[in-house]
Amino acid sequence: MSDSLPVVKTDAAPRCKSLLSKGLYINAGLPPGEEATGDGNFWCNHTQTILGPDDGLCDAENCTNPARSCYEAPGS
């Protein structure tokens, strides 16, 4: 694994199921326990931009907040 790529924390709160990132595609099929990497660029599946339907920023921090009007829990 490259030291220049950020590591996504797996112990964070559940992310909105509509939050997308390149890491979802790059790391598909990793064995359980492997740390996912990504470039930190996120977008919303609904808007296809860096802003969600509520005009809030889409990222690993903001899209774990169930108080956002557009938040969708994983598995819902």
C-alpha cells in the first residue's frame, strides 16, 4: 500500500448509502480486514456532485450525520 494515499477509517459512523468515492471501485473485492484507500474525493449518488440534495458538502465526515435531511442509513 502506498504511504501517499489516505486510509479510510473503518471504525467511523455508518456513511450514507448514497455517498460514493473512487475508493469504492478501486478497493472492490478486498478481503475482510484490509484497509481501504482512496483519494478523499466524494460525491452524492442522487446529485452526482459534491453537494447532497440538502446542498451540504458530501464527504466522509458530513455524510455520517443522520440529522441531515438526505441521510440514508446503510441497508435501508
